[in-house]
Amino acid sequence: MLIGIDASRAVTAYPTGTEIYSLRLTEALLALESAFRFRLYFRTPPPKGLKDLKAEMRVIPFPRMWTHVRLSWEMAFHPPDVLFVPAHVLPVFHPRVSLVTVHDLGYLEYPRAHPWRQRLYLDLSTRWNARAAAHILADSEATKSDLVTRYSTPPGRITVAYPGRDESLTRERDLDRIEAVKSRYGITGDYFLYLGTLQPRKNLARIITAFAALGLGIQQRDISLVLAGKRGWLYDDLFTLVRRSGLEKRVMFPGYIAEGDKAALLSGAVAFVFPSLYEGFGLPVLEAQACGCPVITSTATSLPEVAGDAALLVDPYDIDAIANGMERVADDPGLREALIERGLINTRRFSWRRCAQAVLSAVEQSMRSVV
């Protein structure tokens, strides 16, 4: 039995979350012992690491509309038994047993985050995926619920397959290393940390307002707030809010954090503050937990199911609740240690191997359902 995988998104020069998902899941699928054979479809030649995988490689260049023209042609005339699309959209022509991953429906919750043409394309392509795929993989129960609610997708056609995490990201215990990384980004003393793109759905304005409202005891300790990551849309509003709040010396924007520095920065923080308004999965929560950093996160969307019992959950729309959570973690060493211990345990639930096994189980279920 031959499974074809659209691996075109696994070889991009500057991968985002979905591209990393495509690469790591493809690697994990090929590493499993199974009766399936695999064929990977690329738009451009894959790098050496992927060439070494035990799979047939098909490089099929095409200048525009690669999925719906070139990959469709391939599916029409040389189809595999099963097609899996981990990070994009099903081609117009595809095998009866075709599976696709839907990562989130954030464009519906936050339409202003996308130009209208992109928003229209995301809506149409996700509707097409929901209708045409024999089976859908969702990153979380929250995304599954969104598919059922927004696109009337039958729940029985959706399998939740939690993504894995970067297992090389672990707690940094070398205090000198932590201090060196802090110094590189101009951070001194204790700090609350947010790490991710600076954009409205991450709820950063409320984090800043909550930080400004912290009790006198916390403020006298001179704890800073570090909002790290590349600038997204409407980030200028955050700088204006910081100035109006008189927090220029206590709120820092160090910019993009190198991958090699992430573990040290997370390991050294008082807490990771992530009360996001919408997440299809919430990988930053797992990254913080893996680095021994207490997590304060949101009761919204997928975050409670990802965080488990290993985070302090707050209403993301309640500034007082966010501030209270920050004070509790900063003032209570016992709570901090409990969150750290439970967080390290929680991360064990997530691996690319488990994700790959869930995908193959969905493939087998789909094959039985179309017979």
C-alpha cells in the first residue's frame, strides 16, 4: 500500500509552524515500522536530510498553482493508494482515500490579521478540505470543534492528532549560561517572559496592563516584563501602551530570539505568560514547560487541553485575573515548583511518534470506510 505525502511545505527556506509540522511528521511517519510504502512529492529538490529517508522521491517543478495543476495531474495519472497533505490543501484531483491536516481556523476569529484575498483563500481552501477529504486530522479538540461548528464537518471524519515538540529543547541548569543569554538581550534581574510573534491575538496589551497593575510588593522587587519575538501586525500599539503606562524601563522588546538561546531564556524566567485569545495548538506552552518554566496561560481554545493540570489558567479577557496569576507565581515558591514538576510530566504526552501513529490509524480507518 502506497501513501503519497505532499512534502512541498517541508523544504521551505524560512519555515513557520505548519512547515515544521510537515517536516517532523513526515520524518516520524517514515521512521515507523509499518506495511506502508511512502512517496514524497516536492516542488523543489529536497535537502540531503530528506533525501536520506526511506521513501520514493518525486520532484515535480511547476511555476504557479503547483497543487491544483501539477500535483493534481500527478494524482490523476499516477495516483498513490492514499494521499496525505499535512500543511496545505488537497489538490482538485486526488485519490478517494485522501487525508489533510487542518491546524486552526484563526482567520475566522481574527480576520484583520489577513489581507482579504488571503482570508478568502484560507476560507475556501479549508471548506474544500473539510468537504473533499476522506478524513481530517486536527491539531486539537478545539480545532475539531471549530470544524464541526463552522463547516458542519461530521465529527466521525475528524481525528485529533496532537503535534509533537522539539525534544532537544530542555531545561537549562547552567546559571552562567542563563546569565550570558540574558546579558545578550539586555535583560537584568527577574523577569516575566512572553515569547512569540507580537500580534493582537496573543493578548499582549492585556499582559502589559496587568503588569502595570501588579501589587506594590512585586513592583518593589523590580521584576521586568520581557515581550520577545518578531514584530507582527499592529505591534506599534504595544509601544504606545508601554509609554502611556510609564513602563519604558520595565517592559522590554528584545526582538527575535535565536533558537539556541530559547531554552536559557525560558529556564531563567519567573513565569511564562501566555494568555492567548486563540491557539490551534499552543506549542509555546509545551516549550516553556519542557524548560522548567512555570506557565500562566489562557482558558481559551486549545490551551487548557495542551497545558493539562500543569499551568495556571486565567480568563484571557480579565486583566485582574492575569495580574493575580502573575503575583501568585512570583510570590509562592511552592506553586512555582509544583507547576514546574507537573509541566515536565505533561510534556511527555506529546511526541511526533504518537502523532505519526495517529495519522496511520486514521489512514487505516479511512481505507476501511471507503471499501
